[in-house]
Amino acid sequence: MAKLLGSYCSFLSCSFIIDFILMLLFQLSENVIDRMKETSPSLAGLYPLRSPLSFVFLSIFLLSFLRGHLFYLLLLSMFLVSDEELKRRVAEELALEQAKKESENQKRLKQSSEVDQERAFANEQLTRAILRERISSEEERAKAKHLAKQLEEKDRVIKKQDAFYKEQLARLEERSSEFYKVTTEQYQKAAEEVEAKFKRYEFHPVCADLQAQILQCYRQNTQQTLSCSALATQYMRCVNQAKQVGVQAKLLGRQKNGKSNVMGQW
């Protein structure tokens, strides 16, 4: 650095070197102020917006006026020439930075919109699920209530039918008891009337001894049945005599009944 300053002092005066260093320090201080403005917006009111190059141009112009060095004017012309290029680059960088910020903002907005849409879709699905569950619960509750009402109605009908059938059964039992009683009485009365009207008659076999002898004779003389003809003739005579006796008894009974009927009419 000493060699460099020595060479510059040999070519130009040392005051020029010092002035150039001061100019660089001024430019650095201007950059520091601009960065502070970007980080803290409250400092923007304290320091008005100025281009770093304007401060440099002003410094060079003043130094050239005071020192009278031609080199300062040449340096000022160099900065004037390169200021447009620098402005263009700065404008491009600012435009790129702005475009980048806008792109990031668009991405954030898009992501936020997608998140909002997903949240809205999830809320809608949840609402639909809740509504379906609620509707299903209401339908099941209404169905259970309807079934309970149907069961109550069936129970009421069954109880009514049971009471009706019990009443009918009681009536049938009463009628059956009355009918049995009446029928028994009528049967008893009819039996007594029949028994009174038609008396039983006792009968005995006619000529039983001769009948037994004939049967024994036929068994013993199966090949000679004519040997039993005398017994058969006696049996026929006995039967005819019994018939005559029976006819006479019937006639006497009829005569007695006729007389009793006539007496009853009188």
C-alpha cells in the first residue's frame, strides 16, 4: 500500500490521493444510509431519497473546483457515462426482484386459495356426513316409533280378540250346559215315557225239551234223519199249541186295553 501511495504521489500530488479516499468514504457512508432506510422505514423521513452516485458527482465536482485538478473532471465524466448503465442494471434488478415478489405472492395466494378450497371441501363433506347421520338417526327413530305404534295396535287388537273369544267361549259353554241339561231332561223324560208306554216282555223258549231232543237226535243220526221224524212231529204240535195260547192272550190284552181307554174317556 505504501508503494502504491508512493507511486501515486510521484505521479500526482498526495492531496489528490487523500481526496480520492475521502470520496470513497463518502460513497460508503451513503450506501450505509440507504441500507438503513431499507431495514427501518422510520429513517426514510430523516434522510431524503438520494442516489449514491449523485453524492459522488457532487463531491467530485467540488473537489475539482477547489483543487483545480483536471483528473477530477475526467473522473466525473467517467461516472456520468456509466451512470446510465448502472441505472439500467439497477432498474432491471428491481424489476426482477419485483417480479419475483409478485410471483411469490401469487404462489402464496394460490396456495392459500387451494388451502381454503380444501378446507371448504372438507367442511362441506363433514357437514354432509353430519346431515346424513342426522337424517339416518331421524329415520331410524321415526321407524322405531312407527314399529312401536304398530306393536301397540297389534297388542290392542289381540287383547280385544282375546276378550271377544273368551266371551264367546263363555256363552258357548253356557249354551252347551243349558242344552245338555235340557237334552238330559228331555231324554230322561222320553225314556220314562217310552218305558211307561212299552213295557218289557219276558219270554221263554217254546217246547224247549222237545227242541233239545230233536237237536241231539240229528247229531246222533246224521245219516238217518228220518228216525227223528216222530220227535219233529211232536215239536210241531207243541209249537202250534203255544201259538194258539199266545193269540188268545193278545186278544184278551187288547180287550182289556180297549176297556181301559173307554173308561179313561169317560
